[in-house]
Amino acid sequence: MEDYEKMESVDGSSVSELTLEEIFGDELTNTPCAYLNKDREMWVATEMCVQYLESNIDSIVIRDAEFKPLGIVGGYDLAYQIRKNPTRDFQYDTKVEQIMFKELPIVKKETKLRELIKKWKESRRAFAITSNRFGGYSPVSARKMLEIGIKCKTGITASSLPKKKIVTFELDDSLGKVLDLMFEHKTRKLLLEYSNQFISDRLILGEISRMLKFQPDVENLLEIPISQIELGEVRVIKEDLTLNRLCSKLYRMDHPYIFYKDIAISPWDVTVTLLSEKVQVGE
């Protein structure tokens, strides 16, 4: 990963008070958004989210025929719609324009990090877009916040991160029950009881995409048994790592999720931690 020259020029500053340009420099716009036309069907968005969720892209930008961005669709939006109408036909008959999140979060390079995270907290969607030099847009996500954490200096370690209630599920649960738990507790990940395996919205969407292709006899998606979904595995660490080392590990993971003792750590937990005055620029 390249060093951020502008970030280093403000060495010793609280990172939350810096602008996105000061933090990332040209790296702010080095990744293009993933787009989908507003008239495409929900199942296409489901397939795309399987590829992009938990990456720097994380949500799909919906645009019109003139390429104007209109909204976004992510795991939350798709899971919400599946709970409302779990039928196969709904996936094929519903246009993404009907289900997208319309309050499109657009930020500028002058936007301060604390302002961005405040927007995310209010919308409960850790995703935004910013214009790039190619005439399009680039994504800014919780995953990208790990790049900041890697470059920061702080005494914050895994043990000092806030503990959250760990919500668990059982293998004989249905998809409907698991989604209910996710929405009730406002989390994208649940831990399998008495294990270090977990399920996420991305893994759920992957199974739904597979079933739409290969199991035409399944009509009610909420009846899918969780036992047939391939689960992810939590990385368990024994050392009380500093924030920058935690971020380095999370950044290299396809499904970034770490446990230290009874503390669960995801890119969103890192994002919130970046608001602390203790997190400063520099190495």
C-alpha cells in the first residue's frame, strides 16, 4: 500500500479532524464504483453484492440512462426486501429503483472524516461516493477506513475497544429467523453458537443467488435452512494488538472479522474508533 504524503504532512493531528484529501490524497479515488441501471432486476443486484460486499465498493450505485447516480443498494436493502417478500418472483419482477436507498451519500475531498462518519451513523450505511477525475465516482466505505488505521499511531489496542453483545444463531435456524435477529440487533454478522463461525449478509446473499440459479423448486426464501449455507470463520487472535496491526490483519481478509477474547472487531468498529482524539496521524 502506498504512503499518503498529505497524511504524513499533518503528523500528530487527530485523524478525525482531517479532510478526506488530507488523509488519502490521490488514493481517495483510485477505485471506481460498481454501477447498475435503475431498470435492472433485484436478482442482478443480489448477484453483484455477493461479489462486492465487504470490499471497498460494498454497495452498488444505481444510475439512470444518462449515468446520473440515483441511489445505492447494499446488503441491508436486499435483506430488508427479502424479509418483506421472500418469493422467487419478487427477485425477478422487482426493479432496483424500487428498493434502492435514495438518500445518496455524496462527499467531497474537503469533507472531514468526522463529518463522514456522522453521516454513516445517521443513515446506518457505511458507504459514500465522491467524484473522481474521470468524470465518474469512487466509493468510500468502512473497509477503506482500515487504510487509515494502518497509518495511524495510538495506544488503543484490541482490549480497549468497546465490548458489544455477541448475537448468536443455531444451525437448525431458518434464514427467516437469522434475518430477524440481524435486524433486531442491527448487525450484519451473527456468530454460530459455541463456535468461531459466523454468518453475514454477504454469505446469505450468496446462497440466495445460488438457489435462484440451481434450485427452482424453492419458493419461500425465508425457509432456507441455515445449515446449508457455507459459513465464514472468525479470525481469533491471542495477542492484544494495537489498532494499526488490527487494521493490517482485517485489510487482508475477505470477510474482515476478528475476535480478541470476548471482543468482536469489524471494519465498522475501527471506523468508530477513528473518532477518538487518541488516534493521530503518523507512525
